[in-house]
Amino acid sequence: MSATLLEVADLRVRLRTPRGPAEVVNGLSYTVGRGETVAVVGESGSGKSVSVLALLGLLPARLATVTGSARLDGEDLLTMSPERLRQVRGPGVGMVFQDPMTSLNPVLTIGRQLVEGIRAHGEVSKAAARERAAGLLAEVGLPDPRRALDRYPHELSGGMRQRVVIAIALANNPSLLIADEATTALDVTVQAQILDLVAGLQSEHGTGVIWITHDLGVVAGIADRVLVMYGGRCVEDGTVDDVLERPAHPYTRGLLGALPDLASSDDGELATVPGVPPAPTDLPPGCVFWPRCPVRSDPRCATEQPPLAVVGASDGALPHRAATWCEEGSPR
Amino acid sequence: MGVSVIVFGLVQLVPGDPIRLALGTRFDQETYDALLARSGLDQPLVTQYFSWAGRALTGDLGVSFRSGETVTSLIAERLPATLTLAFASILVALLIAVPLGTLSALRPRSVVDRVATVLSQIGISVPEFWMAIVLILVFAGTLGWLPSGGYVPLTEDPAGWAQRLLMPAVVTGVVSGSVITRFVRSSVLEALGADHVRTAQAKGLPGRQVFTWHVLRNALLPLVTVTGVQLAYLLSGVVVVEIVFAWPGLGQLALQAVQSRDYPVLQGAILLFAVVFLLINLVVDLLYTAIDPRIRR
């Protein structure tokens, strides 16, 4: 891929909880290139959302301690001044949130919510900002965008609202778009439209995209690279082909095994990964996946966290890495 | 309708015979009977109710047993004083509650928050008459800054009006303000945690704009409701304060009416309180449609 847009290094997030400090993100490192789509997958509670909220300083400062670095075009998001961070939110990084039902302000019109975002980043007249807002709504495929400006969120369906949320995120032509489960709440046809929309904008503007999801179908469809998160760590990353075709980590294999296969003839039960993810307040001493791992082939599994290491040959320019003690090529 | 039946019924439950009270200790049976017939109290209760309710519908609430003035004119005379006090109190209440509640919500469990919690707890628990007496002792007695009570219309003496209004408004305002502070704190806290606030931040809006339009604006909705409830309470429930400060309002009128078994005045006053309550609720509902687009169609 082309030049690096975002470089996250050793990102750690610790949250204060009633049950003690929780290590929600434990040393996450990845990069996103211009025009590249990185999918972040993992179960609920694996630290996906927290890791991106931390990038934009959107975690409550009283509760969260964020360390590491996240350079957007060379500038560290985690240490910049609040005013500079405000300037970056919008034109630098646009963010689409998970739940379209709650991520818009119910008492302000759609137009207002778009216009205020546009006007926060430059001297734009109200009329011009409204014009641009209508253009954005048309771009995300909202029918009758001009009338939609004067509507309130509750007057729109979930799919329409999510388009509005996307329009807000795109309002300042961000160089990086972060979509946190942006299509999870939508039905499949709407989801497909939105994926197309983002892909279109991406090829047009060269936007880098971080797409957080637990839908592996979406991953296969849009991602260039995949990052699998578990227990606040990256347990496997690589090109979409490497990770989906030749998964190296037992957890990734479990995830893929849990996909229903419509083509397969056996009508047996869906495979599941038994157990639940570890509580971030109480992580296991060894491999984070050890308590649920069906393999446990190495004595170090229970005692030592495996590093992210290159596994096997990769067909792309990117290394395929996994954090596991499992031997390469062990049976699936 | 339902309200009027309850008002009428409750008043009938007040013990004591108004005619006897009006006549004093020495009277003959003939005068008593004549008065009874003239006041209509010899009729069956149902008849009394319908004749009262019928006249009330046309705005005629009857004539005071005691002074012979019409109830409507008595009420009209007292209404401005009570309205003044109620609105001044709610103003004091909001001036206390909105900043204090907001500050507490912005820094939960901070010193400010704890102090605000303790203060509002004190404000809710301290009896109004006690606070009123302490204020009178300090500001009218020891310091001599303010008159201890009474009322002059605004048009006659604006300075005197303000001076006399200050203490009663502060007493009732502090009580209502304490209640409202709690509500402001919780609704601002709730609004702060809403998902759309994060969306607003992610847009890169300046902090103040996020706070005004995405936190306060949304926290306003529950505030309107409590303020309405408190205002209704103030309009009808300031009896104690009106008496301590010799404020010639409806509360005082109602109390005097109870003491002299002046049924028409008492019924009129209570009916008015009920109507005011309904009216305020109506206004709150209308305000809601103005500020919450989800309610209007």
C-alpha cells in the first residue's frame, strides 16, 4: 500500500472500574495506509471500540489512562493539545458510531447537526454550510436531502439515520474514517449499500478506513488487511487472504469455524468458541486465549504471553503475524 | 368537574358551624334560621353543590360569610401578591439550581458536588418557617437591612416592593431550588453520558458548543417538568411563608377562611389552586412540544 496515514504503536488503555483497574487494550500496534481499509475483528469486549475511542480522546478522562502513541500524518494524537485535537476531529479523523438510534441528538435537526460540524472547521457561511450538508446527504444516498435537513432524527429510519451519521463523519473530508460497528445495527441490504458508499468515497478521496466489526462477511468484502483482537491484544494480523484463508491463531480459527456455511451439506450444529473472553480486570498470566484454547500445544501457553511473530509465507507485501505458541501449520 | 366535587366535599368535612361562628355567642333561633336559609346551608348537600358549581362555572364563587365581599374580588385582590411571590421564588430557585446542579454534574464526587449535595439536603430538610424566622431575625432584626414583612404593590413603591419580596422569595426559592438542583444534576449527568455527545465531540466542535447544544439543551427537558411542578407547589403551597412574612396572598386568605369557616372563600381558593395546577401542567405540556421535537408531529 501507499504512504502510512496512521501509525499506532504500543497503545495501552487502562480503565478504572469498580472492580479495580482493567487493562482493556494491551500494547496494540498497527498502521493504516492512505486508501487502505483495515478491519478490526473480535468478540464484544475484546477492546476494539475502546482502542479507537482512545485515539480521538473520546474516553472519559477521569476513568481512562491511555499510553503509547498514535501518529496521524506524523502528529501524535495522544499528546497533542486539546485545541489541536479538536481541529483534527473532523478533518483529520471522522468517526461513525455503532448505534444510529442514539448517536444523533434527538432535539436538533439533521441539518443543524451537519452544519455545526462543517462550521467548526473553517469560516463557512450558514447558507454555504447548508448547501454542503445537502450535498453530503445526497452523497450518502438519502432521498430528498434538502427536506431531510429540516427533519429530526426520530423522523428517519435506522438506515437513514446511519447514513446521516456517516455524512457527519465525512463532512470535513477526513483523511481517516473510523467506522465502529457502523453497519451492525442495519439490515443486510442497507449494510451493502453503505459498504458500497464507503468504498466509493475511499477510491475517490483516498481515505484510510478502520472498519470495526465482528462480521467476517463484511471483512472479506471490504478489507485489505485484518487485525484480530482478543483480550485487548492483537492476536493475528495480515492481509485479508492470509488471515481468512490461512488463519494461524486458534482464536481466529475458532471465529472462522463459527461462521455458518450455507454451501456445506451437513446440517450439524454451528461450531462455537466455548467460554467467554477474559475479564479485563483479570487477565490470564500466559496466552490470553489459553483458558478457551482447544490446542494448548506448548508448555509456555499457560505462563507466557506469546509475541506477535511472523507465521508462514505471505503472498502480500505485508507480513502475516500471529501471537501464538502453536506450531506453524498445525491442523485446523 | 372531579376536582370541584372533591373541593366541595373536603370543605364540608371541616368541623364547625359557620353561622354560629358568625353570630357569636348570643343569638336567637329566628336570626339563625334566617341566616341559614339565606346562605343556602339548610339545603341538602347535593343541592348546595350544584348551585355552587353552577355559579362557579359562570365565574361567581359566592359571597364571603365573613366580610360580605364576593369571593372573586377577594381572590383577585390577593392573586397579584401570590403570583409575584411564586415567580420570584422560582427565579431564585432556578438561579441556584441550574449553576449548582450543572457544576455538580460536571465534576461528580468532587468537592463542589459534595458541598452541593449537602446544601440541597439541608435546603430540603429545613422547615420553611424556621428559615423564614432566622432570616427575619438576622436581616430585619440584627442588621436592620430589610423590613420584616408586608407587601406594597410594585406600582406604588418599587424599592419597597423589592425589599419586602426578597426574603420570602429566598425562603421558598431555596427550598424549591434544593429540589431542582438534584434534578438538574441527574439530568445533566445523563445528558453528558449520551452517545450523541460523543458524536458531537468527534465532529470537532468546541467544548462549549458541545456543552450548550448537546448537553444542556437535552437536560432542559426534565428541568421544565420539575420547574412546572415546583411552580404549581409555590402558587398553592406558600401558606407558611405568607403568614410569617405577613404577605397578603392567597395562602393567607385560605388560612383565614379555614379559621372562620368561611366556606365560599375556602372553596374558591382551593378551586383556584386546582385550576392553577391544571393550567401549569398545560403550559408545561405546551412548552414540551416547543422544545422536544419528538413530541410534536
